[in-house]
Amino acid sequence: MRAEARIGFILLLTPLLLWLGLLIVIPHIDMLIISLRERISFGVYEPSLTQYEKALTEPLYLRTFWRTAVMSVLATAITLLIAFPVSYYIAKMARGRLQQVLFMLCLIPFYVSELVRTFGWMILLRETGLISNLLQWAGLADQPVEMLYNDAAMMVGLVYTSMLFMVVPLVTTLESLDDSVVEAGYDLGGNGLSVLREIIIPHAMPGIVSGCIVVFMLSLGNYLTPTMLGGKDSLWFTEMIYNQFIVRSNWELGAAFGFMLLVLSSVIVWGMLRLTGRTLQETMG
């Protein structure tokens, strides 16, 4: 029986190992190898750190790199601030059918692709769009208002496209909070702010950390939303990676950019876990 169980376990584990190896581990190793070489002539390469030297010395590359990191952290923070009260209401205040309806309303936008959702924001925010027309109708603007192609529009898109991935872990975590614990906090003289700080947020911390990690990774690696909603000055590092691979066919520099983005995301996630005093195993359950 032990041999049969071992064989069954191996058979069940094989698809996962193949998926991890063929789609994650091997491509990343290949990307690292490509980034550590320099093209001398057609089909001729030699080992070199030139690509990383270019990436770390060119002001445009560095500015875009750090700007993408900061904007992704900001998008994660805004998403958390919006999603937390929504999640708390769904998990602890709404009951029965209302709870189901509210959760379904969070899911409905994700029934369509990210491209369609982004086009929807473009229709709303363009100068002939609904918001611009409402502002003119209300007398708040005397001419069409263009709200596209700037950092604010890009931030709206990033928050919107990742909201569900913050709401779901928060709702799941907050549902496990016993109402009697919150009531005890008020009975012992606590107010809304102290109960939130001492009881609710510590209990929701696993959901907060896991949601922030997912939203940050999605924002950092997002290509479509910054490209469509951001302006010419709203540079995003994934767009530079795309340009190097597809437009310029400079796979060496594109691979270096990609590996830098991987290292950056890993360092920030590690720092977030250290800051909250949690491990990855605890966070992901």
C-alpha cells in the first residue's frame, strides 16, 4: 500500500512539477542566461554584464524602473484603502442575499477581459465621454474635459483591475472574525478606532498581506492598463521590456529588464513580509 500510495503521489505531483519547470523555472533560467551575454555580430555572443550596466546607468531606464515600483506600491495602498471597508461590510455587516449580491457585484466586472474593462474606462474618461458630459451639464466645466492619458487615469485603471484580488482574501479572513470578540472590545471601553486597530486589523492581517502581494505583483507586471490609460510621460517598465523584445529585437537588454523586475518584486514582497512579521507560508495559508 505504501508503494502504491507513493506512486499515486508522484503521478499527482508530476503535472505540477512539469508546469513549474517548463513554464517558470526553465524560462527564467534562460532569461538570465540571455541577459548575461552581449551580441558581437549576427549569431555571435560573448558573456558580458553590459546589459545590466546599460540598465543601471541610463537615466531613462532607472527613472522608469523606480517609478514603476513606487506607482505599484501606491496602487496597492489605494486598493487596500478602498477594499477594506467594502470587504468588512460584505463579511460582517451584510447578511443573507445582500451579502451574496454585493460579492457578486465585485465579481461581475471580471466576467469580461481586462482589455474590455480598460476600453470601458477610456469611454468614460475621454473628452466626449460620460464624465466630461456630466461635468458640462452640471456647469462645472465650460468645455470638454480630457481625463485620459495621465497618471491619475492610469492609477484608476490599476486599482480597478486588481480590486477583486484584494477583496476576496479580506472577505475570507474577516468572515472568520467572531462578532463576540468585537463586541467584547467595545464592552471593555474601546471605541471604533481602537477596536479597528487592536482587533480587526490584526485578525485581518493574513488577508491584508496576501491581498497586497497579489495586487502589487499584478500592478508591477501590468502592461495593458498603463499603455492604454497612461500618457506619453506615464512610463511603465513592462512597456520598455515589450519594446526591447518586440520592437527593437534586443532580447539581451529585454531579458535584463525582465530579470531586474523579477528581483525588484521579490525584494519588495520579502520586505513586506519582514515588515509585517509574517512568513510566506502563513500568508498563503
